[in-house]
Amino acid sequence: MKKRIVWTYQFSNILLIMIIVVSRLRSADRINFHLCGKKLRNILFRLNKNQLFSKNINRFEFKLNEKYNSQRQNLQSIYESNMIDIHRKICDELWKNNDLSKYWYREESIPKVREYLEEQIANEIENTLKLTTYIFWHMEQKSRLDGYKCPEHIIIIPKAHWGRELKPHLEKLGLNVYIVRTLTVQNLLKYSNHLVSLIKNFLLNIKQNGKYYFRIIRNQSSRKKIQKIKSHRISVLYTRSIDLNERNDLYWLEGSGVDPNNVLIWCPKSSFAYLKKELSQIHLKGFNFIIDPLDSRKFKLRHRSIIKLITLFPKAFFSRKGIWQWKHLFFLMIKVDSFESIFVKERVKIDIRKNVGSCMVPQIIALDNVGGISVYVQWSMWFRPHPQLPKSNHVIFCWGPAYFNSDKMGSIFKGEIIYSGYLFDSYFKKQHASEQIIRETLIKNGAEFIICIFDEGESNAQMINYYQTFFNECLLDSTIGLVIKPKRNVTFFEHGELQPLLSKVKATGRCYIFESKDKEDLVTHTKNNPIFPHVAASISDVAISLISTAGIESTLIGVPTLYYDTVGTNLGTLGGRNPTFFSSMSESVIVGYDYGVGRFVFQSLGEMVEKIREHRKTPGGIPHFGDHTKFIDEIDPFRDGQASRRIGKYIGNLLNEMNNGNTRSKAIKFANKRYMKEWGKEKVL
């Protein structure tokens, strides 16, 4: 009899365990799971002990970016390829047959509503597709063993996580799918409670002298009053700092001509404690300040939203995935109405944010409703579309053509695309005496060739090997110095395996580590080293980076830069390209990458080290070593240190036009015209 192996990403509740107990799956030869709470794990092993469950219960760990298949394709890239392909098919099928977003009260916002729902779908199928990728890798590894007989692999997918929709796609790939059906009664009660809350909210406001019923009329009159006020405001989400000497949220202010009194700094409730230190500076400089009052547990919907949700409920109840859509539309309307109320009250017409994805959709729809403008500015490197990139913002600033291809991405990005150059290039000119002192100290201790190392803050075997390679090279060659700028100090120094080797390297006096205290991003809640990458790169003779923003920054200041491509073949020529994944990339990225393989892009640390040795042995160095000349114009077509000023001036023009009573489209058209006149027509798409 063929062996049977069962896989599930997570045992999330006792119901899933009991379903397996009473099904044919309990007799499986092995049940593999990734996540499980402590109490549920105890139940699992008790059932196993009493022979009510599989003979073998195994918890597995997996990190896709550390594993490769037999064609040397990184599992992370394979997962992303499958996500793009399968996610698109599920969404297209949903919009074709059961689309509730078309009933949204403003037609122009329907694409944005779909974007919001599509990202919810992506979040819900993410774990299943990651697990699927890992299962295929596991099957491939086992198939290499002599005499191995492939067992039946069964993956458990909750119906609520798009199990029915995923099943045909996964079965085509050769997996057996077992769908766990959720309790319909439980879901019905939950959504019925939402509906009852809506009706109660509506009746309560009608009872209170009809105030809520006439809110729309009052809002319209308040908007007319706002039109008489000469100065609208720009809202900015506080994520890091207002200190202009570091990465900050007011980078655009200099050169914009905007009065600080017309700037509203928006701080999330959970992040207020971090802002207290700068609160006095905010008031001193004349900025306005608001703590984000949004709280979905205490909602107050507008009359139009309540009526829309009540009338949609019957349609949702009798259509496939209708209740799922209704739930997410319910929460979306709460957020939209809350944002709209704040924008009207605070006279906000322009909203600037760096966070992306569905979290921005409510603000954008609210700005649609009040005639405002949503501005997104690229902070970090991206080369291809994925769910977190901006799609619906009215204005999108990106560094250069490498990050946007009109032929391949034009159908995805809906706003005005403007090339601005690298956002923080104005800091390149600021030299510090300490940088020269660090270099002189390393040279004094014997360093003749200094290597700068960047990482991406990951704590895994791949990164340990990455650092060990250069630590060993430093110990073997007494003329090599190292400058290390970790993305996250807390991650770098927790590598227990690295510490003995790191101690030896530091003892040589030829290693310097930028150990500044990590600063937290108040949106993503990740803590990063605040030192600019170019500061570390400027001390060195060559910079080593993963394919990341740090490498781009060192490239832009003219330091030869080599990239270690851990994902590898999703771009390059060594292992084939997935058409779905690859077809969306900018042509300039493809050309630049292919040119760089073996020159400044390496998929093997050994090859990279050999290239550095060859460069040092060659009189005058290898020509064009780490040189990005053929690609640099695509990354940043300006390279003049004026990116933030360009963005600021554009935003200033938008605000002036809005204050003159012009509509959003006219304001954007005017700002585009001014920008093209100064920087060229090709810089606005």
C-alpha cells in the first residue's frame, strides 16, 4: 500500500485536529505541521500516544530563501512566481462571477476597492503557496535517494483560505488536496452580528433628531466653507523622525515653499510614545499634529455606507465568496468614512505616505471623496510589481526607469509616474571627519584594501556563511580591512556562530562596525541601523551587498559595488526564467543584470572573492570593476543631489493649485507641466 504523508501549515484550532481524527487522514504514515500552539500541541501528542492519530507527528521549519531546487532556482522566487500566477487567476474568476465591489457608491473608486480585496486574497493564500513550494522541494530531494518510492502527499487547506479555488491549481501540479470545511453556522452568526450592529447604529442616529441622516448635507456645506479658506493642508504619516540630519518624514519640505503651519503630522496611536521626544520640536517649528484616532472597534459609519452594506447583505449571502467580500467591504467602509471625516475636519487635500499596499487604499478612496491627492514616494528598491507596491495613488515618485516600465507595468500603476532620482541623494555631499579617521585607523593597522559589507538584517545560515567568508578572508590576508554596516544591529550581534570569528577579526584592528542604536520604523515596526549606507561605503575600496537599496546607494556615490544574489535565477541567465515572474520586469533591469553577471553580480561567494583577488593582483585593477555605467542612468537619471527638492517643489505646486480652487486633475496637470519644463518631458509618464 502506498504511503501517505499529510501536510498542514498550521493547526489553528481543535476543530481541525478533530476533523483529521474522524477522517481517513488519521491513519497517515506521517503528519507534518509548521505552526501549532502549545496547548494544541499537547493534545496532538496525547492523541498520538492513545493511537488515535498518525504514528509520526512532525513539526518542520522552512525558510524558502535559503533553499534551491535541482535547477538552482531559489524557492522564494518560485513561490513568488506561483503567487503572481495563481493569485491573478483567482481574482479574475472572482471579478467575473461574484463581484460585489461593482456596487461601491463611487464608480471611480471600484478599481481601488478591488485592489484592497485582492491583497486580502494574497494574504490568505500566502501560507498555502509557501507550503506547497516547500513540499515540492521536499519531494525532489527525496526522489534523489536510491530505491525511494514516492508516497501520496496530501495538503490540508481550510475552505476559508480559498481552498476550493486553490484545489484545481495545486492538483495540476501533482498534489492531493483535502479541504477542511469551516462551520457555516459560526460564520453566519458572526456576520449577522455585524449586520445587527449596522442597523442599531442607523436607527440610533435617526432617533437622535435625525442628525446622522443629514450628515452628508452638513459635510457638503462644510466643504463649501473649506473652499473659502485659502490654505489647505498636507498630511504626513510619522514613521521615523522629523530630524533633517537622518532619514525623515519631511524630506520634501525644503524647496517646497510650504508653510509648516499647513503641514499636519499624523502619528499612529501605538507610536505616540516614540514621538514624545520630538513633540516640542514639532510645535516649535510650527507644524500641526494629530494622533491617529482610527479605531475599528468603535466605528461610526456614514448613512450612505450603512444603507449600502444592508442592501448588499442579501446579495452577499446567496453568492459564492459573497460573505467574505461583504466582511472586507464592511471594514473598508469604516476606514474610508473615518479618514474622510478627518480630512474634512483638518482641511487635508494632499496626503504623503511611504507605506504601500492595501493599507493605503482607505486613505486614497477618502481623498477621492474630498477631491484630494494621494502621493507615494519610493523609499527602497523594487524592480517588479508585487502586492505591496503602489497601484492606486494619484501621484507616484520613483527613482528612475529601472523601477517602472510603461509597457509592462502601465496596466498596473494607475497614477502619474514621475522620475525623481534617489530620494536621499542630498546627504551624499555631507562629509564627516569621522569617516576619514576610520579609514586612516584601518590603514594604520595594516589595511591596504578595505571592503564594506552590507546585509539585509536576516538571521539565517546563508547570512552566517556570507559573513564568515569575508571574516576568513580578512584573517588570511593581513592587508584586507573590513567596514561592516549591519541593517539591524540586534540581528547581526545575535549570531552566536559568528562571535568567535568576529572577535578574532576585531582583534586585528582592521575591522570597524557601525554600531549605532537601531531606530524603529513606526509603521512596519522593524528596527534598522540609522546610519546611511553611503557613509560606510565612502570609507571602502569596494562595497559588497545583497541586491538591495544599500548597494544602490554605494553605487550612486561612485564606489565599486558587487552584489551577492541570494535569490539568483529569478533574474539571471544561470537557471532559466519563470515567464510569469520575469515578464513584468523592466527591460533595463534585465539588460543591466545580464551584463552584470560575473562583473558585479555573483551567485557564488567563492566567485566573488576570486574576482576581488584578481582585481587586486591586476596592475591598475580590472577595467570597470564593479562599474555600473551602462545601467546607472536607469537607476537614477539625475544624480545631482536634488531629488527631495524636486519632489518638494512638485508638492508645493500641487498645494498652490488646490488653494486656488482648482480640481485634483487640474492641479496635477499644472504640476506636471512645471516639472516637465524644468526636468524634461521624459521624466513624467
